[in-house]
Amino acid sequence: MLDFNPLSLSLPQALASALRRLTHLAHTSSWDQWAVQRLTPTQRRILDVVASRRESLTLSALARELGVTPATASDSVGALEAKGLIQKRRSEVDGRALALMLTSEGQSSVTALAALPDPLLNAFDALTPDEQEIFYRSAMKMIHGLQETGALPVSRMCVRCQHFEPFRAAADARNPHYCHLAGSPMADRHLKLECPVHEAGDQTTQNTNWGRFNGPPPAKQPS
Ligand code: SF4
């Protein structure tokens, strides 16, 4: 009998290899789409970040969110300005700072890009809804871990938000979490990685919520 163990990658190595194939597909297919719009991946990401914000976004805040230097962010913003997709205006929050906003052409570009076919999106058709939810939860845990080590910039995700309460309704397996801002229960699939109305919780709240979210669901109370 053949022992596959010494012939195989470790499970983390196999998973990383599989994810690299998927991200390669995402990058190459997206590159074709962005090329139509004359955008680099960083420019595309900037349009998405600016479009997702309700409040004004400064250049330094954008650089922090992208995990790049202010000089790199400034170069990409300059290119988007030259294409007429982004404009700078005086910030409503800090009159001394300039805020980034989409022009109407930039808004049209974001809408057009969102409507393009996405092969990575179609790949998830191979998973059941339950498998997709487990995948999303696992990805969120990986992203949170990478943010904690500084490998990824911290994002405006639910598990870092003061309005988030994980497993508020442990008895409701489909919608166990709660957003106090919306006043609504949430399933794992509703959790945001980038929420426009996110308000960061203090460190104690974030640690407590992450411990509850990451641990086993609380036991049901006897009725
Ligand atoms: S406000 Fe946004 S980030 Fe905060 S819990 Fe609600 S949906 Fe999540």
C-alpha cells in the first residue's frame, strides 16, 4: 500500500497552492477587464475604496487602507485624476485637508466594472451555500490574522466594529449575530470586510468580540 503522506504537501501548503491558482485566475481575468478601462490593479482598488466611503477620504487615510506609502497612493490618485475619474475637494471634516471623491465619470466606471463577468465569482457555483459560508468565515479569520500581524492593513470589518455583537442569538443558527446600528440580526454571510458606516470598537471590545466570534458558538440556554 502506498503511503501518500511523504509524497504530499502539508494541508496548509496544499491550500496555499490552490488559493494561488484561484488568485492567478482572478488577477489575469480582472487585468483584461481593467485594461479595457485603462486601470492598474491599484487604481481599480482606489476607485472601490473611494466608492465605498460615505464620508470624505484623505490621501493619507487611503494610503493606510491600501497598505501602501503615501507617495504610491499619490501617484495612483494623480493618474486617476488625469483620467477624470477622481477629484480632490476640501474635506468637510478637516478644512485643511483634501478629500478624494469620484467624478460622475468615475462613478460610471465603478458601475461598469462591477457589471463585468467575474470568473472567480462563477467558481463559487461549485460550492453549496453552506460551503460558501464556511469558506467566507474561514477567509475572514485568515484576513483578521494577517491584519493582526501587520501583513494586511486593518479594515472596517464587522468584527472590529463597536456595533457588532457576535452570537447574540445563539439559538438562531441562521442569523446568530447582531448589528446594533442597523438593529438587525446577521448571518456569517452578512458580515462586512469593508463597511461604509463602520465605527471602530475600543481594543477591549474588539478583543472580546473576536474571542466570541472565533470560539465555539455559546451553548443554548435551557428554556
Ligand atoms: S455598522 Fe457595519 S461594520 Fe458595524 S456591525 Fe453594522 S454592518 Fe458591521
